[in-house]
Amino acid sequence: MTASAESYRSKPPGTLSCFVTTVTCVAAAITFSASGAAPTPLYHDYQEHFGLTPFMITIIFAAYVVSLLVALLTVGSVSDYVGRRPVILTALMINCLAMVVFMTAGSAIQLILARCIQGFANGFAITTLAATILDTDRAHAPLLNSFTAFAGLSAGALGAGALVTFAPAPEQLVYVVLLLLSFMEAVTLWFMPETGTPKPGALASLFPHVRVPPAARATFAAATPVNIASWSLGGFYFSLMPSVVRVATGATLPIIGGLVVATLTVSGASAVVALRNLPPTRMLAVGIVMLTLGVPVTLAGILYQNVAVMLAGTVIGGIGFGTVFSGTLGTILPFAKPDERAALLSAYFVVGYLSFTLPAIAAGFLAPVVGLTRIANFYGAGVILLAVTSLIINFTRHANDHGETA
């Protein structure tokens, strides 16, 4: 492992080692992602207890994403100025507060408040934890930072689904577990060394910087349709897919919906790890093809009310979900100079999180009118169309590049 040599030479006695800091930050990043996914298997219970419509479920989901995006665009880089340690500890405490609000929620408004607090904590934490992992283990940081988000989403959806299905008082127990994990990580990271170098400019960093550098614009535009498709697919799974599974198949166990959602992220994480040595452009091409193939199989599972077929399609689509994410970042980032990367990443995440949220809100609004299964068909058709559009654009660019070099 490598780290800032000065940071570790000058660390006070009793602080964590480089290895323990890395491992705990990875665990914290997984906990934050799991916290974001954990409410998904509970949505049906919330619908029954609070009389929520599918549209209100997507609004609760959207509150989380919008709050996360606001945090990313404002305080996402503040640890570069005030240090990693205070930001991580503050974010963990905010996440603990969100868990308490979830445990005591008695209405849709309180659920929206909990989601807003949780989203802000996540947006505050994820860039800082990723930067800290890069500080303490530069060699493995790209793989670890790609893996933590997918691992956390999988653990949150599947773990919460299991607790909802088999444990008592799941609307409290799910959040008790996450509260204890967040608290234990905060206690451990209290002793972490400061791996950043505080500097002036914290207030100025709070103003969003969203810009695609000229050199990256053509590549960014070519990847945008499939980027929208991939994030939109994720947004549908984490908001409405458990309800679709219940309506389409009659499967009433919450763990089934959690399993379908977790399958998307587990297959995405596995694909990122297995194909990590592929060039980014090839990984992106694989992702586009797998996304295009996976969605029709999933829709066939919905049509024929077959959970196994639905899971098979989700595995294929999940491979596309993960490889599009990794391939897009690997394709566009080399076109940005070091001082342009933060603005480019902001632009990427703005497109991504808007795609994660807005189509799902529209689907939730229309579901009572046209039905969940029909909405799933229309939604899937849109994802396929966007993926095919990107495939055509990238194939045309590749052919033109070969023509110019011939």
C-alpha cells in the first residue's frame, strides 16, 4: 500500500494504520451505499401502512437522489480544503441521524425528510471516502472504489429484504443495524490519520462547477444515451421494481423483490471486477450490448410471470449496468486535464442522477393509469432505444476513425 509518506510519518501515536484506515473506509462506503438501498424492500410495507401511491414512492426515492446530487455539487470536494477526517466523521453522524428519523417515521413527509438527510450524508461522504482510499491505497483504489458502490447497493437491498421477510419489526430493525454500523465506523475512524492537506478555499468550493471540457465533448455526447439508459434502469429497479415483481408474479415475500434488485448490482460489481483489464472503450461496448440484450429478457420474465427468467435478464442487464458505468468513466476521463476532472465528473453525475430520478418519477406518476407491467414495458423499450442509439453512434465514430487512419 502507498500513502502520503508525510501523513503517516507524522501521525500521532494511537492512530490507525494505513491498512486499517483503508479497510474501514471501504466498509463505511459500503454502509453508505447499503443505507441508500435499504428502504427499497420496505416500500410495500410503507404503502400498506401509510397508504402511499406508486407516485409517492418515487417522490420519496427522488428526495434521496436530489439531496445526494445537491451534496455532491456543493460539499463534494470540501474535504480537499478542510481535511478528510472531519468530513467522514460528520457524514457518518448525519447518516446516524437519518436512521433515527427512519425508525420513528409515521408519515410520507417524515420518510421524505429521512431520505433527504440520508441523501445529503451519502453525497457528503462518497467522494471523501473515495479520496481517502486513494490516499491510503493508490494501487487498489480504482477497483475498490468501483466495487464499494455495487457491493453496498447489493447488501442493502438483499439484507433489508431478508430482514423484512424473516425478522420482527423490520421498519425499525433495518435501520438499527445500519445505525450501529455507522456508529462503529465513526468510532473507529475517529482514530484515523488525516490523509489530506487542509488549505484555503473551502467556501469557494461550495459553488458547483459543472463543465465538459472541449476535448471530452464528442466522447461524452456519444456515451450520453447509454449513460441515461443505464442510470434510468437503476432508478426503476430501486424505486418500482419490487412492486412490479409483486404485481407481475404474485410473489409476496419482500426478499424476492430485494433479490431481483440485488441481482442487478451484484452482476454489475462482478462484471466490473472480472473485466477490469479490458480497455474502457471495449468495456463500454460490452456494456451497451449486454444492456440491450438484458432488458428484453427481463420484460419476458414479467410477461410470463417467471421470476427465474426475470433474474436471468437482470443478470445480463446488470452486467451492462456495471460495465457502462465503468466504461463511460474510463472513456471520458482521459480527455480531461487534472484541473478539469472534478467539473467533468460533476457533469457526468448530474446527467446520471437526473436519469436515475426523472424517468422513475414519470413511471410512478403514470403507473396508476396504465398499470405497472405496461409501464415496465414502455420503460424497457426506452432503455433499449437509448442503448441502441449509443451503439450506432459509437460504431459510426469507430468506423470514421478507421477511415481517417487508413
